[in-house]
Amino acid sequence: MRLYISDLKKEEGKFFPFNGSIKLEINNGKNAVLDVKLQAAYTANRVLVKGEWQVDLEGGCSRCLEKSTYRLKENFYEEFIHLKGPAEMKEFDRGLELEKGEKFVFKGELLDLTEYFRQSFFMSQPLKILCQNDCQGLCPVCGVNKNREQCQCVQESVNPRWDVLEKMRGNL
């Protein structure tokens, strides 16, 4: 997704809406398409960008290993600093003190947000994918999916690491 600075400068300080899709390669040739809705404004040599993106993905449940679909959705508000010429770039490189926080810098009359959204997408990945919040997973003894059927396996509720203490308790 690209924003043309000259379009934003026409009415400085006013937010303009932008909608679009960004295609990202995620792994092994598979792609994800982010639906992006944002508003952007140019003010004081900065581009302010706010909005949200979302994408529907497919993955394996971490408990039962069944394929499931899930939605990632992120809200964002970022500030991109517009460096107009070589003098500003040199000053920035020399260690121009900026406000606290991570800042994004660009030069030229085009702001390409593709890399920003790619990084945001990968940082938003869940550590664990679940097909449903109360997924019961697989039986550790026979491997049956407990969401579909109950197995007849006998499972000890005692953690084997506590066996020594259990024996001590039995001798009392």
C-alpha cells in the first residue's frame, strides 16, 4: 500500500481514508491477504497513519491437530517522519534526538507501507492456535481426539514427578 505525499499535503492536517489489500508470502509459497482500512494525514513533516487490518488464516490446532481457521486483527496508530532532503538525512544520521519511542523515517514523495504491515503481521502471530477455546486435545495414551469421542483409557491424575512424595505419604 502506497501513500502519495503530495495528495496528503493538499489539505495538511486532514485525515484521508484509504482501503486496500496487501498480499504477503507467509511460508512455502502460501499467501495471506491483509484487508487494510486506514486514515492518513500529513502534518509538520510527519505522516500520521491510523486504522486496522485483518486477515483470515488456516492452521493446525495446538491441542487436537485439526485444521482450523482463525482471524488476526490489529489496530494501529503510527507516525512516519518525512525527511525531505540530504541535509535532513545527514542531521538524522548524526543522531538527531527524537521523541521517545520507535520512529519510522522515509524520504521522497511516496510512503510504501508494505514492509510496515508485513512486520506487523508477523509480530501478531499467536503463540498457540486453538480450534475452540475449550478444545480437549488428544488422549496422551491412545491418541483419540477427545472433542469427537471419549476414550476408555485410565489416566492417573498424579504427575509422575511427584511419585517419590506419594510413596512417602503412603508410608506414613
